Amino acid sequence: MTYSKKPLVGIIMGSSSDSRIMKGAAEILDDFKVKHEDQIISAHRTPARLAEYAQHAEKMGFDIIIAGAGGAAHLPGMIASHTVIPVIGVPILVYNDKHHKKTDTEKFSAFGGLDSLLSITEMPSGSPVVAVGVNKAGNAGIYAMKILANKFPELKKKLKQHKSNQHESVVKESEMMKK
Ligand code: RP5
């Protein structure tokens, strides 16, 4: 069962290099059978596309936007400034092997993701964005389900099941340690 024919959540990211991380949010939504629409939009490289997207998101009737970006991560904040749809920001620490063929250990950010975390959370008063931890896109997905659970009681049940699964797996791990 899906909850709507149309996507309920918009997932956006600043670059295709963010998709490795942002797929964590998409996977949670897929698990919960909530439709989403995914797009790449750069706050700095495609500012006009960003403004158009905010109008598109309103027209589509999204309940939530999940926006991930690394470095000077202005994407979640700029989207929030264009719309009243709640925005969950995912600060991203990318390993920049896309353009520069660098090794996996060479990070795009010199600041370990703190730069993107602060760029997302330090919004001016009156224009908030909530943020999950660096690269924790899955948590953005779960948080989005919590918001949507106010509208769809079935999702609340699934979230409770998810919590109880977590409980079971920790207890199981603990039992394994005793052996
Ligand atoms: C940010 O710069 C993107 O969100 C990405 O995290 C980072 C690197 O982008 P690319 O150089 O891989 O396109 O704008």
C-alpha cells in the first residue's frame, strides 16, 4: 500500500556526488512505501532552478522537503526561504572522487562536515531548518515519517514496529556477546 499517488516528499541534493549519502533517506521512504521525487539542485550553480523548485514543491503539495548538501550548504536554507514546507537538512561530507579522481580518503571538506552542519543550522530567526547529523540521511527519512505519521495512522504503526525491531536487534546483539 502506498499513501498517495503523488510524491509526498521532495528529496533534493546539491550534486550527484551527494547521492551516495542521500540514497539513505530514499531507502527509508521506500521501506515505508512513501513516494518521493528526487532532484539535483545546486544553490550556487543553479539559483534560478532552486527558486523554480520551491514553486514546483508547493504545486506538487509536498509535505516535507529533505535537502542535502556539503561544504557551504545553502540549499536547505535557501529552499526554506522560498517556501513554508518544512525542510529537513542533511549536512554532507563528500569524498570528492567525482571530478578530481581523488582517492576515497580525500575529503571535499577541510572541516569534516562541520561547515555544512553549521551552514544548515545557523539560519536567521524566522526561517528555520532542522538538521540531522552529518551524512545521517536515514535519520532525515525517519524524521519525515514521524511528521507524516500525524496524517497517516498506518505510518505511526510502522514507526512503532521499527522501534521494536531496533530493540530486538540490540537485545540479540547483547545475547550474542554472552556466548
Ligand atoms: C556541494 O558541493 C554539493 O552539495 C556537494 O556536497 C559538494 C561537492 O559537489 P561536487 O563538486 O561533487 O559537484 O555544493
